[in-house]
Amino acid sequence: MTTGALIFARNNEEIDYVAMARWSASNIKRHLGIPTHIVTDDAETTNTRYFSDIGNVIWHNLNRMDAYQLSPWDRTLVLDADYVVASNQLQSVLEVDQDFLAHRWAYDVTGNNNFEGLNYFGNNCMPMWWATVMMFRKSNHARLIFESMRMIKDNWTHYRNLYKNTTATYRNDHALSIALGIVNGHTLDHAGIPWKLASLTPEHKLTQTSQDCYRVNFINTENKPRWVELQQDFHAMGKQQLGEIVASNS
Amino acid sequence: MPVTAERGYLIPAIGNVYVECAQKLSDSIHKWHPNANITILTKEMLPYGDLGGYVNDWQVFAASPYRQTIKLEADMICASPIDHWWTLLEKRDVVISQGARDFYDQPAAARYYRKIFDENNLPDVYNAITYWRLSRTAKEFFNLVQSIFEQWDSYKKILKFPDELPTTDVVYAIAAVIMDPDQVTLPKGLGPTIVHMKRYINPIQTSNWTKELVWENNPFRINTVAQFGLVHYHVKEWVNE
């Protein structure tokens, strides 16, 4: 069975997501021993051969729901560019006998925020599944999930109204949550990654202390300075700080 | 009432609105279990006559024509098969359901409606689903229920935040404490529970969920989420939808 990772990366004026993805691909190779394809619409980048040691670079205006079609592997890990692979913990996700897995819960590594508002969406608090890390196996089940995400994106106004989403912006997390419901018989019982998604919000200071070790300086709820050390995978919601770490590594 | 069958559902329906609700519930059970025995207990069928309001409840024991009875509150709808409950309950003499769920099938965390239970350390029982088999235990339980209803003025004095008139849930909870809750309940999370559509149990902004949320029949879904077991819709007008 072939296995690999996909990272979707689109640069904007502030963040070099492609560089972030390239750095993540090297971490993935080191910890999980699998190749990575970076999906981007950055023509300049995709025309280089810079990524040839990591995997092909595909150039197209593609979205997360195209992952199923794009992946050349039997089993694929889809990661956000700002997901930091600092351990081999996702190895177990790649070995589990499931067609599709994602995180149901995310938490703030500092403990400052309870993330209640982020683990649900819409006025009626629909449970949210995070599209930050998705593992899928080529199967009808996984294909239907991605096709449903496509349908939801194409009809976003309808779904936004149905779930009383307060923001108009389309989000992959919301589409994934709705798609899982549709594919799994409108239940909420979906197999999930059996640990919570460690997350770091932008207001905290993230620095790298060694290759797979990160330090988070933050002000706690009692207004006292504190820090935690991370030696695990995490979702760096503060892209700017992660960008600086990536730049210092290149 | 003479026993006419081993197992059956009993739906008390005192008053016209409740008769309509009970018929809807009966229909929804028959959809899943066409051969289920169901009795809608109307005012005229009460063995000791209409005593007014919740106070009639203790009469269900004498009114049931079944050796094993599951009593159901009328304003509920059956959204999935429930006959596996019999296997779960048949080893016990009395089981009152404990806890409730929201429409996402999550245990109800809100205690807004349960202050009297929490302040008095009463078990979190819901009479909406109550099982009993003909037994001394069940007889004792419903005798207690009768006694508590009839002597509410005395019980009221020993409770914190008592209701002016007794509610069946509180009366059942007091009876459970007197008999020992373990004798008349199953461990939390094990027995059947209702989906309770009251406002503060669900993430909704208004008291009428039928106007706020999208619901569908066949299968019964609320805001696209498939419902399981019994859904206590609580808004009586919905019965005609």
C-alpha cells in the first residue's frame, strides 16, 4: 500500500505558505518516512524542481476537496501548511483500519482558551471536525466525503443558512463537518483521530529551541508570564511566527 | 385492570391535547414495531377517576394491562427502534430513566430545569420513560408516589426550592430516594434517555425549537441530525405538524 502526504499551500502577501509546506514536507519525511506533494497555484514555485526530492509539485487552482482526486497514493495524509510535524505520532493514524479520520477536538496548548467557540460552528453549535489533519484511504467512503465537501462548497449559501453560520466565509472545517454527517447517515458518530489537536493561537509567542522542540511564551489568565515547551505535533494558528521559524531554517 | 399481554407501552393522555400527542407517539412506535402493544390511557380509563393534573400518575400501575409496562409521556415521538429496551429492562422490577440528551445526542449538561434536584440531592430521573413489571417493588414504588402526591404539603417543607404543586419527576425522585435509587434506576448512561427539546438543554435561542430549527420526518431529523429513541418535543402545537 502506497502512502504519502498532501499539503495545500497558497502564498499571500504576508505569508509564504509554500516555504512553510516545503519545510513541513522535510519534517514529514524525517518523522513519518513518506513523500509529500505540495499543491499550490503559485506558478513560479511549481515550475521549479526544488521539491523533486520530496515529491511532485502540482500546479492548478485546486482546493482541499480535490485531495481525493489529486492523491496518487492508496493512503493519504492531508495537512495544513501550518501544522507542525514534530514527532511520529501521525504514524499510528496511517496504520489504522479506517477510510477517513480527522480531529473532532482542538485545544489551546496554553490552557488560556477553552476553544468552545472553535469546536462548534453556527448559531446552533453544530459539532465541528477539523480539516487541519485528514487521513483518507482510497475508498467509496472517502470519495463521498470529498464529493460532499465539493457539493457543500458549491452550495455554500444554502448550507450557511441551514446551519446559521454567523460568518459568510467558506471554511473547509465546516464543509468537512457537514460532509461527514451526510456520508455517515446524518449521525454525529464519526471515527476520529483519538487525540485532540494541539493548537496555538496567534497572540502567544512561538519560538523554536531545537529541531523538534518549540517554546510558547504566553500571559496566563492571571496576567502572569508563563511558558510551555512543545515536543509534539501542533497547529500553529499564528502563521507569521511560524513563517519566521521556517525562514530561519531555510 | 386484568393483564392482557406480557409487554406493552402505556401512554397516559389526560386531556384532548395529550390524546392527540399520545396518538402521534403511538403511530411513531407502530412505524418501527407494528405489533407493539400500546394503550393510550385517557381520563375515562383512570381506575380511581380523574384526580386532576399530575396527581393521577400513580394510577398507571393499576391501569396497565401488561405484566411488563413501559410508561411513556405523551408529548414524545419515537424516532428509531426501541424494542431492545425490553431486554435491558426485563431483569429489573422498576426502572426510571435518568438524565436526558440534547438533539446532538449529547448528555444534557444544563441544570436550569433541575435546581430542585441538585439542591436536594435527588436523582436526576425523568418519568417520561418508566419501566415496571408486576411486582412488590413496583407496587411499593407507586404506593409511595401516591403518598407523596397526597402529602405534598408535608414533603414541601423538607425540600429546598419546592414547587407549589408537585411534578411527577420530583415525586418519582423522592420515591427513588426512599426506596434507594439503585433499586429503581439503572446506572447513568446505561438505560434509555429522552431527547429533551427544552430551550436551555439545547443550543437554541428561543423557546420554540420547531420555529428555529429545521426538522424533517421519515426519518426524523433536527437540523439534519438523525434522532434516536424518544424525542420529547415539548411544544404541544407541533403535534399537528
